[in-house]
Amino acid sequence: MKLKNNQIGVLIVIILIGGIYIAKGFDLWVTESDKIPVKLSEGIGAGSYDPFDIRGSYSFEEISDVFEMDITLLAEAFQLGDVEEAKGIKSKDLESLYGELEDDIEIGNESVQVFVAIMKELDISGSDAMLPVSAVQVLLAENPNRSEEVLTYLESHQVEAYSNGAIPEIEAQTDSEGLKVNGNTTFSQVIDFGVSKQEIEAIIGGKMPPENQSVRSYCTENGLSFSEVKEALNTLIMP
């Protein structure tokens, strides 16, 4: 039986469409616009999405949705400022936000992959990405009893780095609104704002925390209301 040219064309289209539907049925068809990572097929977390398949084109809102993570934590970890603004920032944007760091250290998409993997308590073997101290603080605040492997990794893979999206926000406020404590502010910055260590200790009801720790993460770790502590500190900064 011979097929006419137009019949062959129709048959090819049918085969292609049928193949796509079959591929979708077996989770083999993923378009870029889907922004859905592959799933782990074995080991820890088998059946869950693979954080190491997060691509630079993923926005933090998409990462938050897919991995069921509070975007507030992502925004705080990578110093993305306002949560609404953070939603539209893409993972690959971190490279430009953090810029060039010493010793060729880079904060970028791989940093996000590792952060999500640790947050979801998945395997990070073979990873070597650096994390800003703010991300390490969030991870430890969410679970201070992480495995020895993870704690060792965090100790050796953290860097004191600030995104360009966080620091200018604080500097810009000096002209019109005065200095303010926000979700990214560290105790070191609070001291720079003119608050003494004794005043900080009186407000938090304890000894002075590490100066590179953010006020928010300290409050989270110690069951304090961040909004109340922030308001008390801002009262001292802006009498």
C-alpha cells in the first residue's frame, strides 16, 4: 500500500504528537517554560525534585514553589531585600548581585542548589559551592542539629559577602529616612549605627551574639520576636 505525500505528512504529525503525549505520561517531556527539575531516582530523597537540577533561569519564586520553601528564607539567605522584589530575581542574577569576590569565590546558581539541598536534607556529596554567611545562618537557624557532614561543609564553605541588592538599601536610607534595622542587618551593622553592645544585650536579654550574625536569625534561634527587637533597636538608632 502506497501513501500519498499529504498522507505521509499527516502521519508524521500524528506520530510526533503521540510521542509527546507518551513522553509526558512518563515525565520525560519537560519544556524550559515548565521550570520543573528532574526527580531523584534513588538514594536519599528518591522521588523528590533534585536541587542540583535548578537552573540559573529559575526565579526565586519558582524555586520557592517547586521545593515548597518559604521565599522569606531564600530572600534572607541571599540578601535579596524585599520579598516581593525577591520573587522576580533569578538564580543566575546572584553572580552580578555579589560581584567579584576575593580568591575567585563566586556566589551564584550552584550556591542556591547547595542551599536548597541542605534545607531539604538531601545529599550534597561532591558539592563545592560557597555560601554567604547569611545563608549559613538561615540553615542553622532552621535546624541547628544538622549532620556532621553538613556542619563541616558549612564551616569551610561560608564567606562574608553582601549582595549589591542589600547594602545599597541600607546606605540609601541614611539620606532620607535614617539608618534602620531590616531583615539583612547584622549586629556589626547595628553597632556601626551607634548602638552599644550593652544596649543590644539589654534588648535581647542575653550576651552579645557574634557580630556577623543577622538580627533576624538570632531572634529565630532564640525564640524572640524579630519585629519587637527591630523596633527597640530602631528606637535607639532614631531617637
